[in-house]
Amino acid sequence: MKPTHALSAAMVAVSLLATGCASNYPTGTNYSTQADASTYGTIENIQVVRVDPATSGAGAVAGGLVGALVGSQVGSGGGRTAATAAGAIGGAVVGNQIESNRNAPHDMYQISIRLDNGDYRTVNQDSAYDLRVGSRVRMVDGRVYRY
């Protein structure tokens, strides 16, 4: 048997064994009251905050790769090497600038919520819609909605 086939067969066997050990029977615990208490609450404070995200460098890397690829298509010999280097540098600068423009500073709403279970949560979201201090809210997937 080839090594790749043996590895594939071993991976399939391990996954089947792991799946066979998994339990498909639901537990008898009722978590509905805990879930409700941890997702519902009252807004205590809303503030507008300025978010200034930093660049990750991914734009510079992608731009450098594209620039090097385009630069390598120009000239031959030493000229091709110089064009590749210039394309990589120019592409990195342009890619970083594009990423910076995409991640421009913007305003967010910082919403502080006292949950029904007594916990305190702060959520940042791009819009406060009809939310006001004292509103009853529900948290779903990291966002706050009035109910």
C-alpha cells in the first residue's frame, strides 16, 4: 500500500472511531432560563467612541506579491530583476495604502448592558437604531436588539 493511501486509511479510521464515540442522546438539563438571563438585559449607557483600526500588513504583502509578479514580466536579465524589486516595493506601498483606506477610523456605539443574570456587558456596534438608555434589549451574536 502506498504511504498516501495508508495515511488516508488511517485518517478515515480515526475519524470513524471518533464519530462512533460521540453521544447522540440529548441531556435532560434545561438551559432555557440560563440562556434567557444571559441574553436579555437593560441598557445602562450608550457612548459614541472613535475606532481607529490598525493595518495588519496583509495589504502590503498582497500588494508586494502582485507588484513583483507584474514587475517580473518587464525586461530581461538585470532589468527584470530591478523591475521585479521595484514592482514589489511599489505594490507593497499601494497595498498598504488600500488597506489603510479600507480600515479608516470611524465612529461606533459602545453600549453598556446590565443583563438579567446580573452580569455586565459592553458591546460595540455600528448603529444604535432605536436603542436608548433604559431600553430592554436582547443580545444575539454580539449585537444588541430592542425587544
